[in-house]
Amino acid sequence: MSLPDRGKLFEYAQKPKPSSPDFHGDCTIDGTAYELRGWHRDGQLALGLAPPKGDSNKIKPDVFRGALDPAPPKPPRGKKDKAPPVDEEPVPAWSGMIVSDEAAYLVRAFEKQGKSGTYFTLAFEKTEKPAKEDEWETSDATDEA
């Protein structure tokens, strides 16, 4: 099994306009590059992934969309527990699914501290695409007695 695909997501210090995303970044999934855009919405982190704009100013339509939920808060540590155990798995700050027409990925966002502030590293793991909720409704369900 190959390593999960990766990306980085940075918060805008100053958004150009109120409708602009709260976050921006880039990632590679299955060998394909994408631009990431993220918005804080209803306690979630909504994500949109689109092909890179390149030299164009036009934003391309999203290929993947989804929402991440915040991780449960970490329990407080006692004075003796200053550092986490070495074998403890890192806990994502956000996790959830992104879906396209062809695929679905579990996304985990891990908070990191950089020179210019906090950012997130993203790990993508391919998963089964969820079934559409309306699949049980069929148009040929017209029974005539």
C-alpha cells in the first residue's frame, strides 16, 4: 500500500474580500496537483479542491468537495505529562471526507506551527465512495395495478 497523498493548508492573514476563502493551499492526490480552498462554515471546515489556475486569473471548478469536523478536545495533561509518549499517534485537528464524481478520500488535517504562524498538513486516504442518498428512488417505480 502506498503512502497517503499530502497537502498543506494556510490561513489567510487578511482576506481580499469577505466571500474569499479563509484558507488556501495545495496538495497532490494520486499524482494530480490541486489547489485547496477552505471556509469555516457551521463549525466545520468546508474544502474545495480544483486544478491549479496556472497563469490564468480564472478559478477552475472544484473536482473534490467535502467538509471536515473538528477533532474532540485533548484531555488536559498533568504537570508530570509535559511531552506526549513517543509511540502516541498524532491526533488530527480536523477530519472528514472529500468526494468527486469518481473517488472519495478520508482527509485528516494536522495542526503545525511554522515561522509565519499556524498551518495544517493534510493526509488523504482513498476510501469507498459513499452511496448517494437518493439512489433508492427510481424513476421507473410506477406500478400500475
